[in-house]
Amino acid sequence: VEQRKQGDTTDPYSNDPKRHPALIPSSVKPFNAEPPVSLLMQDYLTPNNLFFVRNHLPVPDVNLEKFRLDIEGIGASGKKVLTLPALKTVFKKKTVTTSLQCAGNRRSDMVKIKPVKGLNWGTAAISTAEWSGASLDDVLKYCGIDLDKVDCDHVQFEGMDRGPDGTTYGASIPIEMARMLKNDIVVAYQMNGVDIPRDHGFPLRIIIPGVVGARQVKWLNKIVLSKDESSSHWQQRDYKGFNSSVDWHNVDFSKSEAIQFLPVQSAICEPVDGQALDDNEEVTVRGYAWSGGGRGIFRVDVSADGGKTWITADIQPSNQSQYKAWAWVFWEATVPLPQGSSGKVELVCKACDSQYNVQPESVEGIWNLRGCLSNAWHRISVSIPTE
Amino acid sequence: VEQRKQGDTTDPYSNDPKRHPALIPSSVKPFNAEPPVSLLMQDYLTPNNLFFVRNHLPVPDVNLEKFRLDIEGIGASGKKVLTLPALKTVFKKKTVTTSLQCAGNRRSDMVKIKPVKGLNWGTAAISTAEWSGASLDDVLKYCGIDLDKVDCDHVQFEGMDRGPDGTTYGASIPIEMARMLKNDIVVAYQMNGVDIPRDHGFPLRIIIPGVVGARQVKWLNKIVLSKDESSSHWQQRDYKGFNSSVDWHNVDFSKSEAIQFLPVQSAICEPVDGQALDDNEEVTVRGYAWSGGGRGIFRVDVSADGGKTWITADIQPSNQSQYKAWAWVFWEATVPLPQGSSGKVELVCKACDSQYNVQPESVEGIWNLRGCLSNAWHRISVSIPTE
Ligand SMILES: [Mo]
Ligand SMILES: [Mo]
């Protein structure tokens, strides 16, 4: 049972849940935090209390007696309403293992080039869990809606988290994306086998594998089939990509497409940046790799000389198809250290996904004003003993 | 009607078809050629006689009276046989507009860094056509095979083109890829509304949108449902990716995955490399962009200062979904020329696909021994008038 602090009624965040002390906050109100990189790979499925937290607003305190999921819009012929017990009993339980990544993961690497607006995430704004619930396809069918035939263009999701002006968090995905993924989109009520914790969407979160975390709406209480994208701030004026010559004086958010599937990503978790190694012959490097849209990871390369020579890492089997890979892979490589180096070594990793898309070499080429999509080759610096 | 040269029986290539004189060969026997980059964008659908040609072996001269398509392997309960007239009459005609790209397109950019083994393609080993035929799904259903349920791992395709030792060209795709694409994989007998020309697979070519040209087998006469990948040279020991530290002395083809979906790509077609511009204020740059696996193009950026500043190009509407985009897009940007430059200007383009995957900045980071997957930022040099 999660403890709840008794609320200061003037502070909308006073009723937020208690968090694991190991989480490293990038902001407190709203609460945003990532696990220490040294703990990220302890388990393939991230423990719920170490799963990165990305909240845009205060955490709702949901009254289960009153809780309803509304399904409305095109094809729904009036509003349909489902209770949580109905979701748990009427539908077959569907489980997907998927990684969620914040659009801003690794933003701290982008900030080094030029300031951006956004939380200063390290490399651990990504985590993996087993999510269970009713499949979106089943829920819509129950409401008389056939995903393959319904004449709409977007599926909108609305959360119960509200800003000071009363507007709720919201997002949407294109209908064709819902069709592509339909067997794997889950109206989830469990995370790693237990009720979803409050910070992660209790009682319901929409899980859309391969898609940016921001569209996987927490505290879900409404699904709308629509001709339009979500009109929310986060869909329209945030979480979009731009080239590096666009800055706040000349940005036009209406000219860019909402981030949905995320690009190929990888990062070194061990050793950690700045670590002093006790060997000067070789180093064992470990990390994660992931790509959005179901693309698996074909290869991870590791370098101990800044990218001049590369070793292909061993990828831990994860029993996923290469074209429907929703979860990360862990990899490891033992790399000889350059001899005669002055005590500092740069370790680099880069992944190649199952579409043979690769991570870009440098941050400069992908810098953007919001610091999203930071997936350049990951570089860390370690020191090695000198005689 | 295509003219056929009367054969010198000692030369297996003597019966190859006549080609358009504008095609630029990268090899003659087998014949491989691309159109001049100045003609590539004259039409959105590449005229058949200017479509790039990638032959691995002599062009078969098919006797239509004897021609049969065999379907065999798991689920086929014995060999099924279809004639060309049956393919044209039994099944509903299905048309897809898709770009085909050679795995080696833009290899000439990779060769500049370090030699590779492969044809020296420029930027035009990519073309687009409207292909019509029977859908693979319909053909298999007719043979009693349900793609979604058949217990096999790969779909193999075999061509009628044979090497000196009698082995035929062959390739395969994973069954799950066949399932993802099934409505759009076509056993094609027409290219841009006419019989497929001999150089492009007469009478049948398998069209698998979003996948490398090498798997879209020409002169198709056999489809095999199997537990195994194609055992062909081209599937097993060619058309695979490696990091830049792998060369012929240490390569192990069994350790890499066959190229299937191609990564995001773009190139400048106008002006052409080396062109002398007659304006020194601004330049209008035009090109193509494409990504494999159905990913559309979200953005193309163009720079006239080697990548320091970028203009977002206008993309010509192509009426494709952003997640099922099989064909290229054409784009255009008018870019101010840097003032005070000494007469030489570097123009650069880069594309971002609908997964927000980007082209890598430099060729060095993606160099590989076969020179495949050459999709770094495209750079050309032009000269501008000095006073
Ligand atoms: Mo995010
Ligand atoms: Mo190719």
C-alpha cells in the first residue's frame, strides 16, 4: 500500500505519492525523476518503484467507486462507459512487455551544445515493464467500433490530471498507427503484475508500444475517436521535432509533426561517466538499446578510442521478434583500452535497428529547441590507472 | 515491343535486352545502370526505360507457354502451380506505388573514404513505379495457405536468372514481415501499366514495399514457405551490414542480419554536383527523400553552408500515409547563398522520417566493407559567380 501524505490544500502537489529515495528528480512539482544509471540495468523489467516518473501535473487521487472510462466520438453512437471491474472481467487479459522512453531522455547531452527548454534528463528516462489490461481493440469492439473500418483519423486519450485552469492532459495517435499496433495497445490496469502505482497512472494507463511516453496517457478516463488530433498543448505545441536553425523566435509548431514512434537509441550504463577504472588493459561496457515502432536492435558497436575502432557488442537474448520488438535489449562488450593513453579514455556506443537506421554521430546535427530526440552516439569519459 | 539482339551462344549476356542510351552503366555484364540524376525527377513515376537496372546475372528469356509460378513448402500440401493467365484472371488486380532502392545506392560517397567491394552507384540507384498484379495474400489463400497462421519462419522467392553453375537468384523475407505488409506485397506482372520489361523481371516480379531491391526477386517462378532463410549467396553472404572495423580479413557474414527494410535516405538532384550557378544570391535545391518499412518523411533540411544553418524544404504532397509510405517524396528549398564565399559552396541535405530517425552526418561512421546503406547527409559542391 502506498502511503499518501495528508494534503496542504493550497498546494496541488501535496497529495502526490511518496517516492523511492533512490530516484533522482529533475523537477519536484510536477514530480519528474529517473533511477540512478547504476540501478537501471539491475533488472530487465524495471521495478515499479524505480521506473522513471514523468508527470506534467499533480497526481490525481482517484475515487474508484466513481471511476469510469468513457469511450466516445465517431462510431461510438453516443457515449459508452466502462467501470474498472468491467474492464477486468469482461475482457481477456492481455499483457505486453514494453519500454517507455521520455521524448527528453538524454536531453542533458543536448544542453551541453546550447541551452534548450526542458527537464534535464540523464540517460535513464527509459524503463521497461510488463503491462496488463484489456486490449484497445477488444474494448472498442465491445462499444461497437471496428478499428479497421471506423471513419476517423485519430484516437485521442485524456487523463484525469488537471492544470490550474482545469484543462486535462491529453494526447492522440493517428488511426493508422492504432490499426498497425492494434493487437498490442492495452488499456492497462496492471504494471509488473500489480495495480499500476499512482505515479504511473492508477487506475488506468493507455500503453502504446513503440511510441513516445507522452502519448501513453496516465490516469486515463476518456478515449475519443475523432477527425482531429488531440488539441492539447502537449500534442500541438510541444513534443515535436525541428532542425537546429529553429529557435524560440522563429518556431512554428503547426509546421511540425507530433513525435510518435521514437528513433533508435542506446546508452552506456556501466561504467558510469567519470568512473575511475582499476584496469588499464580492457573494460567491460554494458548498456541498453531500443528503437521505437517495433524495430528491434540488429547491432550495437562500442569504441574505446572515441569512435575510430569498434567492437560489436553481445546482445542479451530477449525473445522478441526483430520487427515487433517493444522492449529494450541489454548488451555487453569487453573492449581493449588504448595503450599509452594519458589516463582519460572516451567510451562510445551506437546502435543500429532492424531497419538499419543508426544513431546520428553528433548532437550538433540533431539539436532542437525543446531538446527532444537526443539520440546521438553516447559518449562517456573514464579514467584509467597510469603506472 | 523491346528489341532483342540475336545471340552469340558463347556469351550468356548476348540475349540481354536493348537499353535506353541515357542509362549510365556501373557494369555491363551483368547489366547495371542508373538514370542521369538530371532526369531522375522529371517524373514522379520513373519511366520504365529510365528505371535503374540491377541485374546479378544474365536476363532470362522466358517462354510464356511454359512459364509457371510454383508455390511450395510448409502449408502448401504439395506443390501448387499457377500460369500467368491464371494470375491475371483468377485474382483481383492489386496496384501499389513504391520506390525501389538498391542497397548500394550512393556507394560512390562511401568509396571516397576507403575502398569497398561493389558497383559504383551514384545517387540514382532508386526509382519509383506503379506495380500491378495479384496480392501475395490472395495467391497463398488460393493455395490453401493462411499467412497469419502458417507455421513457417520465412517466405523464399526464387528467380529464373541463373549463374554459370546453374544456381538461381534467390532471397527471402521473415514471415512476420510478410504478415505486416501482406496487403501490399504483390506478385506483379505490370510496371507502370504495361507488361514488366525484361530488365525488370518479365513476366513476374515480387514487389515488397519498403524493402531493399535485392529481396524483390525478378523473373520470379517459385515461392517457398520455409523454416529457413533463402540459402542464396545474396541472402547469406552479401547485403548485410557491419561496423567500420570489419573488413574482408575478419568478416563473419553469419553474425549479421540480412538487410530488409532500408533506412531513411535523401539526395540532392538539382543542382548537380560541380554545377556552376549563375546567381550568387540564392539557389533552388531539389531532391528526393524516402525511408523503408513504410515510414514517411517528416522533414527535409537543406544547408548552403556545409550544415551550420538549415532551411526546411517544402515537400511535394504525395497522398501517402506517414506510416505506410511506400514511395519517395520530392522536395524543394530556396536557400540564400553565403555572402563573401570564394566561389565554391557546399550544399547539404538530410531527411528525417516519420519515426524521427535521421540520416547520419558523416560517411565515416557508417562505412562498411560492401558499401551498402550509404545514407549520410548528401553533400554536393557548386560554384557561384564572383563579381
Ligand atoms: Mo516525455
Ligand atoms: Mo541491390
